[in-house]
Amino acid sequence: MISTARNVLGLALSVSLCLPCGETLLAVCLQKEEPTTVQTALHREESQEITDHRKPGVHPNDPQAILLQARAALKKGDQKAALAILARLGHDDGASHFAAGAMLVEDKAYAAAALEFGAARRTYKDPYTAGYDEALAYVNAGDYPSAIQTANELLNEGHRTAELANVAATAYLKSGQIKEAYNALRVATEIDPKDEDSYVDLCSICLDNDNYDLGLEIANIGLSHLPNSSRLFLQRGVMRAMKGQFADAEQDFATAANLAPQAVMPAVALALVSMQTSNLDKAVAILRKATTQHPDDYFAQCWFAEALLHAGAVPGTKAGDEAFTALQASVRSKPDFWHSRSLLGKVLLDRGEVDQAITQLQKAAELNPASTGPLYLLAQAYRRKGDAARARELATRLSTMQSDERESLPQARLKRLIREGAPNSTSDQKK
């Protein structure tokens, strides 16, 4: 979707429910057309063209002078003054309003940027580009209703592109309208059957809502158009693993790893299936290779440590030292990844370093308050430290929390792997 590295607005998805079916305004408006090249970054070259062909005049209301003054205010950190300066732009000067929008995006003033792109739509030479960037800016500003409205306005004007459907889907997802988001992504794949992001995001919706049969169907459709897509083989493998088809899942993960040998996620997924089928030596070997190739990848290091621990690594052994070093590297690479901190806390506790364990487990609990694992270990740490009152307090807190027994299942572990690693692992970022 529009959460790729090409998207300067840096959008990301988070969904919770999904029901395929039903027509929406989006589905009615969009018709099939020839595949369109997905463009998910703001069109900076066009705004650059605007500012390069003029030279500021002496009049204080010269558009280029206004833009230069506004940029100077932004460089000083005075966003309010910059907006007041930009308010002097002519109502019908679409090119300058577009340039102002691009400038404000650079300053992460997304709501104001959306307004400038909206003003540009009236007279700018490319109203679709201005409108697309307006919708994208609204999404990043958190104004999802306005993003949906803008996208539908463009659709009603005859602009039918996969990238626009993706923006609309993101806005729908962010506002909790899951069925509409699903429909938007399906339409995106109809417009551009080779739009890999849309298939992947459709699979993600299905995964989040336990609709693995539909996810498998979508992955298969995507692979019929993109037979060399490592990401779609990865998604299909996850769907098969969730259905308990581990042999087929392992084959898909291996294919994904072969297609993208520098990617971390396929290797981790393959190792996890090996762990679940009790082939721990294979899992350790796969992840050791992954961490050698990507020593700074927090995700690979974390799962390497977990594989070692599952294989019986204990303090004072070579494997135990490897696990400890891997977790330290993982935390250094990504301090806000709660799972690494929780595992590191457990290892520190096993090593008898109680105070250091408490530090890591407290941070893990802060990063993921819904997880019972860090709290359980933290209660153990306080009990070992002799703080019975604090240990009882944590035990009471744990008793009020719903125990997530599914976390022990291989399917749940795979789901967690995809949720936590796919958008974050640095080695898997799309270029």
C-alpha cells in the first residue's frame, strides 16, 4: 500500500476487522482500466519546476517571494508565521499553492499541506496530482474523513488509479471501515493486476481477521500475476501455516527466501516453521546465517536468540552467550522492540543479574502493556530480589488480564512475526 519506502509521508497500516463483500461508492466509481504505475510519493519534481522557472520580484506579493519568505520562517521553526505568509498567495495561483503544499509536507505540517493542495486543484495544470497529494496529506494528518472525501471526489471526476484506491483504503482502514478498505484494495488489484502492495495488504487484512482461506485465495491470484514475488510467497506461506499446512508453508517460505536472498523475513518465517516442527538445529542454522548477513537487523537477532533458547541454550554455555549477545544487539538496533527486551530480561534473570533484568522487563512492559509475558517475568524478578509486595502487586495485575493462551501456538507466533517484523525490519524495507 502507501506504506512503502517511496512514500514520503511515511504512512503505515493497522487493522482489526474484515468482512469482504458489499458495494461502496469507491467500488461503484472505479472501473477497470489499463495497469497504472503506482506513484506514492509526492511529486517533488513538479513543485521544483515551479520554483525554478521564476525569480522573485520586488513586489511583496510576488508568489516566489512569498514562498521564499515562508520557507525562511519554516527554517526558523515558526510554522504559524509561515502559514500567515502563505495566506497571501493568489486564490487562482495553483502552481504556487502546490509548491506551498510540498514545502509544508517537508515540515510535516500535513493538515496545512492538504489545504494548499486542495487550493491548487482548482487551477493547477495537473489537478489529479494535487488532489492525490491532498488526500495523502489528509491521511498523514489523521483526518481520514477528509481523505476519503477527497479520494471519492477524484474518483467521481474520472480519475481511476490504483494509487488512489490505495490511499482511500488506508483512510478507510484508519477510520475502522474495514469492509470499505477491503473493497478499495480489491478495486486497486482490478485496475492494476500487478500492484503487489494491494495483494499484500489484502492478505494482511485477512490475517488480522483469521480469514485464511480468503487470504490464500488472494495470494494465489497475486502470484498468478506476479510469479516472482517473494512477498506474496511469504504471505501465502503464512496463510498455509495458519491453516496448519506446515510442509506447504515451509516450501513457500523457502521459495520466498530464494527469490529475495537478502531479505530477513522469509528466513525468519522458515526458521519459525522449523522450530514448530521440532527441527531446532535447522532453525538455528537458518537464523545464524541471517544474522551473519544482517548483523544490525534487530528482528533476525531477536529470533536467532529465541531459536537458541528453544534449543536449550543456558547461561555459561556457548549457545547461551550467543543468545545473550544477539539480544543485546537487537535492543541496540531497535530499543523500542518490546519482544527483544522481554527476552533479554529473561536471559538476564537466568544469569542472576536481577536488577538489569528488572530494567529490561519494565521497559518491555511499558512498550507493550497488553502482554502478560514481561509482567510475569517481572513478578519473578521482584520475588527473587526479595520485594514480595511488588511481586504480589504484579501477580494481582496479571490475574485481571486476559491470558493469551494462543501465543503458545505456532500459528499465533507466525502472526506475531508478520505483524511485528514486516513493516519494521530494516533489511526488508522496499527500495
